[in-house]
Amino acid sequence: MADLAVAAIQMRSGIDPEANIRAMTDLVREAAGRGARYVQTPEMTGAVQRDRAGLQKILRPEAEDPVLAAASSLARELGIHLHIGSTAVQADNDMAANRAVVFGPDGAALAHYDKIHMFDVDLDSGESWRESAVYQPGEVARTVDIGGARVGLAICYDIRFPHLFRDLALLGADIVTAPAAFTRQTGEAHWHVLQRARAIENGAFVISAAQGGTHEDGRETYGHSIIVDPWGRIVAEAEGREPCVVFAKLDIDEVKAARGKIPNLKNARSYRLNDGSKEEAERTG
């Protein structure tokens, strides 16, 4: 199989979707100009906005969202698969959806994924996040074929839930993804080890485009957009937090080779859980 040229776009999205569209467009054009046929943008490409009232002002239904419209046009113009890592779109009951959309080279939307796991945490730094107060969680895990490879879709905090990535691998994903807006604190602690672990566990490439830097809403994100191979080696990575293009050529046959050497996807077994009581719960491996 010929190498698949891919790119992860690192951004520093602000609160103005139109400005973010311009920044995205420039970086996607750069990636395509270097030969990338699959390009991924980070979580919250359209706006990094932690103020709920401010977010509500810019929310649109998917069919009217300007970020997704621009992405569709770009994919068609450049003849690429363009994966919007996520953007906020209007959902039900005054809630938003944190939605990824993958566009094909004809500009058509091939797949949608709404972030399943909500980032509801309190950090040592004093940061407190309650995504579940704003976003309606997704309920469906999804893969999409991009011509020569199958991509499993996830977003940011999902990376901490290994069973999701195992299920994507069992669906045939050669590449799993976690486009992100990781906080600086959690990124410094866990970003690299989580990306590499998901690659190793599943014998899959991992591509995670990231937000990086200090944003208009005061948030600090970690950056370090990354591409990891099925053996857990870092293929390419952004050096820090500045907007940039991370480019690599992937030999998808490495997925089959890694899974052949360590066939843990095939070797998983069902087992029972016992907490010391007489009752045992069934667990599928």
C-alpha cells in the first residue's frame, strides 16, 4: 500500500468564528500544499469560548454552521479528506453538541461524531470545567473510510477511556483520533503517555491535532499536536504551542504488522468480576 500523507493542524482558536475560519483555511492550504490527503483540525476549531452566553450567540445548526460550510468547500477545492476535529453546533434543549465532521474530496460530509465523554473536572490549578452543563453528550462511536485507511473518531477527553478506542479498533480502525483542546496542566502531565498508550494497546496510528497557547477567553491549552505509530513511537509532533502544520507519511501496512506481532485484539477473553461477594458480573474482554 502506498504511504498515506496526513497532517494535524495546530491552532489557537479565539472567540470569533470568522477569524478562526481564516486561520484554519491558511493552515489547511499549507498542509494540502505539502501533499497531505487527510487533514485534521483540533477540537473547538470554530471557537474556544468558555462563556456560555458568548457561545450561545455564535451557535448555529449544523446545516448553517459557517465553519463546516468553509470546510466542505476547502475539501472539495483541494481534493482532500478534511476532518474538523470538532466545532460547537446547536443541539436540542438549548444545548450544544461538540461535533466532529469528516468531509470527502467532493465536499460531502462522510461522518459525524459527537463527543461522548464530558470533561467535568476540578484541577489542582483551580480550573473547574463542566462540559455537561453546556454540551449534549454523544451516544454513538463511529469510524469512516478515507480511501486506503479506516479512521476511528474521538475527541479530547475521550482519550482517557481506552474501551472506546478498543471498540474503534475492533471496528477496523487503522487510525484513531483524539483532536483536542487539552489544558496546559493536564497536557504536561498526561498528553504524550495517553496518545502512545492508545496506539500501543490497539496497534493503530494515533493522530491528534491540538489547540495551543493562551486563548482570548483566558484558557491555556497544551499544543503538541502529535502523530504516533502502531508501535507507540512518535512520528511527528509540534514543538510547542504555536499554530503550525504537523505532517507525516504513514505506511498503513504497519497496522497489520503490529497487530500480528502482538495480537491482543484477538486474544481478549470474557471474564467475570468478583468483589468478594457471591455475585459475579460478566465482563467482556
